Amino acid sequence: MKNSLFKLISLSAFSTIAIGSIQAGYEDRIDHLEKQMQEISARNPQDTLGASFTTARPEVDGTRWFATFDLTYWHAKMGGTEYAYSVQNGGTNTGLPLDGDTKDNSFSWDMGLKAGLGYKTPHDKWDLYARYTWYETENSASSHKAAPSTLISLNLYFRLTSNVAKSHINIDYNNVELELGRSYFISRRLSFRPHIDMKAAWIDINTNVVYTASGVASPGAAFAGLDIKAKEHLKFWGLGPRAGFDTKWYLGYDFHIFGDVAASVLYGYFNTIQKNIFPPHTAPAIIPDGVAYKVRDKFHRFVPFVQMFLGLGWERYINDEKQHLGLKLGYEVQYYWRVNQIHQSEDFLLDASQNGSIGFKFQKQSEDLMFYGITGEVRLDF
């Protein structure tokens, strides 16, 4: 009896110790799992638990700052650069049949630059990034025709026939963007960085065209041999929200393929001036300074914008992970809709029967502007 009671007490004590050990093991495992869940999850604004993606931004032992510098080699395309019609038989009496083509400006490839400065905030791994872009391009074009062929002007308030037409266009582009983004991994080899921004753009367009009147047909006969100039100037300033995302596909050996896209709608302010200038001695009593025609206009328009940047990148930690170096080389496109809003005279009417009354009809060009080409970028986190 005593032996049985001793065995029962021993068995109960052993069971209690074993259950306590098992319970302690479970508690340790639960604590460990909770720590792991805290690393991969986060509380959202609705106070529910959701997945937390690992940051993909470079983290270095130095400061939270990073800087970028880009060199661009771009080509500009803009609608509305036509300055003359080339007509093969413009000097004939009938003027028919018409056979010719349009003369316009075609821009060359030019260098530009970008400079950026960013700060990696401690809050949820967000980063602030400001970037400035500058690019300028110009083109000179000319056309010569001998009778009976001729050139018909497109930039004057009347249609002038000429032997020679020369056109020069200059585009000055400045752009500032302020981004707020977060870069994170969504898989082992793919990272994603959505961002919301503010964007401001300044675009100046200057056009100067010189026509040497041929005198083939009226009213050109009155100005035969004279140079008549058309000058057009457009200033655009736009401000608006911008949004987009940057992606990286990691290939290995520190290389990756990147693809960045963004879009914006700018509320733009336009200031345009168009002038036609004759030689001062043409009609000194009427136009002593030679400016026979001058039209100004100020107005507002919404201008849509899209941007794309695709290419190959490389990045690596350097100096014992105190800095991080990144290189990118790719193809970039920036496209502005309806930004060329220069006024053009569509019709000119001189009615002699009504005391020489003059009527004009104007039309805005509403043409697009695009920059595209190669962009190379260096980024340093320090």
C-alpha cells in the first residue's frame, strides 16, 4: 500500500514538471513567433495587422542623405515649326498644278543635366527627393528657290512669296520635381518604389524667321528684295501634382534592369508675343520702327505630361558599407501635350470698299513637345 502511494505521488510530480516544461517551451516559441511577426508585419491606420515589406533603399553607416547627378543626350521634337511652303511653279500665271513640300525645323542632339538631393526619413523608410532638370536646344534651317519656284510664308499675317527663307528656333527647358516615395521588395528579385510629387516646369520658345521677298506675286512685288521678319516668343510656366513608380529587376552580380514611369497634369500659364517687322524705310510715316504687326496673349491651360525611363543599372556598397554607389544608363522620354501655343494668323482681310477696314483671324497652334534620348545617372548614398 505504501509503495503504491509513493509511486502515485512520484508520477504526479513528474507529470507536473513535464507539463510545466512543455508549457514553458510553448511560451518561448510563441514569444519567438511574435518577434518574427513584428519583423514582417505592421499595424495599418485601421489598427489591423498587415504585411510589412522589407525596405529596398540603400542603408549605409553614414548619414541619411543621398545625391544624384545625370547627363542627358536628348533630341527635341515639336509640332508647329513649319515656316514656308515650297511651291515648284509659284511664278506661273495660273499657279496650277501645285507641286511642293513643307519646310520646317528639325532639332539636333544636345547635352543637358539633372541634379538631385534626397533624404531618407526614419519614419516607415520613406524618402524625400528633389531634382532639377535643365536642357536647351536650337536649330537653324533655310531654303532657297529660283523662279518660277517660290516659297510661301507661314509666319506672317499675309502670304508673302520669297526667294529665301531662314528660320531659327531656340527651346530652353527647366524642370523641378519634389518626390515622396518608399522603396521595398515585393519578391526576392523585384523591388517597387511608388511616389507622389509636386512638379513645376518652365519652357521658353523663341522663333525668328526672315523672308526675302521675291516680287513674283502681289503683295510680294511691293517688297521685292526686302527682308521681312517674323518673331514669336512663348513663355510657359506650369505647376501640378505628379505620381509614378520605379521598379528594379535584379539580375545578379550587382546588376538590375530598371523601369520608371510617371505622369502629371500641370496648370499652365502662357505668355505669347508675335511680331512682323519690315525694314524701317518701307513705310516710315505709318510704321517708323518697322513693327507692322504685334499681338500679345496671356492665358491658362491644363497641360498633360508623361515620362518614361528604361535601362540597365549597377549598384554596390563601398568603403565598408559607409557609402553606396549606383549607376544607371537608359532611354528616357518626356512628353508635353499642347505646350506650343503660339498664335498664328489664319486669315487677313483688307476691305477697300469700307475705308480700308482690316480683319484678322487667329488660331493657336496647340502642338506637342517631346524630349527623348540617352540619360546616364550616378547616385551616392553617404
